[in-house]
Amino acid sequence: MRQAQGTGRAGRGCLIAFGIVWTLFSLFFVLMGVLAMGGGAGGAGLVFVIPSLFFVAIGLGMIGAGAGFSIARMKLGPPEVHLSHEAVRVGEGFTVRYRQPFAKPVTVTRITLDWISRETATYRRGTDTVTVTHEERIDGAVFPSQSFAAGQAFEDERRFTVPLSGMHTFAATRNTLRWYVRLRVEIPGWPDLREEYEVRVLPEMVAGEAR
């Protein structure tokens, strides 16, 4: 088995960086509005300050969403997910081995491990670009509330299969279909730990099977 790398970490880093730039840019307009108000242009200053504060809140939200994984890591260790195959054929199965260490005592509301397919389609509607996402849960497991001491770990191993009716991994300019093992650990009062591990489905079927 080979340890898989989650697909969400780079995205979270980009979200944090973009959120910081967005917030600083919005704060610049807040400052401009405050200076205008101080110079006697009260009405014009408010035009800058009020909308800019709204954009500051959006930027802070992006930073918070991106930093959620790091905050959760204060109680959780890094998840260890091993996949028996990085690429499988339609109709073929693979094994997932998951280990979640805990850095501090914690009660987990729920741990979810899902095998999903996700299809996205992008199209133009008038002058707007619209992206539609359809997700299907093929299989998975939900583990109820449990308490863990510092140094303990949750472990699970299970087998997932690409259904014979499934489509292989596909990526084009406006349409994609990808397969993921999705992990979610819910902690009361803390950001959830969310991670996805992509499994490439090959455009071929298991030997002996036919559509």
C-alpha cells in the first residue's frame, strides 16, 4: 500500500493567500474612506467604508475557511490514508487503510469515510459562466461519537469498488468526472477536518466483464 496525498491542502493554501490579499486590498479602501471622512467628505467617505467593510468580512471568512485544517490539527494529528491502488479499472476494487491519531484528548462527533464520484460541467448562460456539480456517494462508512485520549488513534480498513455502471475519470475544458475517497472528522466547537484523496479510474473494464 502507498500513502495517499490529500487534494485539499494546496487549495487551502491558495485560499488563505487569496484571502489575505483580498482583505488587505479591502482595508485600503476602508482607510481611504476614513481619511475622506476626516477631511470633511463624510458622505463620500461612507460610500467607501461601508461596502469595503463587507469585503473585509469576506476576506476574513476565506482566511478562516482555509485555516480550518490547521486549527483542527491542534487536536488531531495528520490523517494517514493508504490506498492499495492509485488507479483502478471499472468494476475493480481497492483497499483503503485509514489511521487518525489524536494529539490531545477529544470527543469526536462523527467520522465519515466516503467513496464518491463528482461530475462538473461549465457552460455559458447569457453573459454568465455557470458551473454545475453533481456528486454521487457510491459507498462509505459512518462511525458514531467516540472519545479519544492523547496519543490514541482511530483505525479502519475497508474495500471500495468502482461500479460496473461507472464512468472512468474524465477531464476536459468544460466537463470533468473524478473519483475520491473523502474523509471528514467532526469535532464539537472546532472546524471539521476534511480531506479528499483522488483515485484515477481507467477507461477499461475488469477482464471478463462487458457492458
